[in-house]
Amino acid sequence: MKNALTFRDRVVLMRIEDQHGHGSGQVIRSSQAVSCHVGQPSLTRQLSGEVSGMSADLFIHLWRRDIEADSYNYAEHKGIRYRIDKQAPGVNDLFVWVTLIKGA
């Protein structure tokens, strides 16, 4: 099967009430670890992001139902907390791409 999408990574989605914007506030709710595909932004995306003033540290591709169930604003991957910056349509209506920013 060509271009098969495999979800072998895990992230924990969180809703954090954070008055300072550093992800250090109180966790209001969190998900179980959800399956996803984690990827680094391509060099083209990194360069265009720097030019436009928008950066991305990670991209995750996951089931739409996992992230739209609650209004999550942070994700944790391998013990590092990232702010969810934006979402974009995935390969079809079942999936979504999410941009994560570290230390935000």
C-alpha cells in the first residue's frame, strides 16, 4: 500500500487554563494518550514560517474525533508540552493536521 498513514506515535491532549501563556497553568482536562503521526516541519515550511513570523516545532496528524471532542489547547509528546497553534484538514474528513509550538 503506497503512502499508508501509520499512527505509531502517542500524544496526550490537554485543556489548560493558563493566564500567562506558558503552558504552566492548571490542567482542566486531558485525554488518554491518542495515536497519531508526529512529524517535523519540512525545510521549506520552516523557512517560509520564519519569513512570515510563524514557527512550527512539530506537526501531528490524528483522528479528527480525538481533538474535536474537547477544546484542547496543549499537547504533550515525549514529556514535552506544546501549544496547539492551528488545525488544518488532513488527507480526508476523518483526519486533521495540527501545528504545535514548543515553549509557548
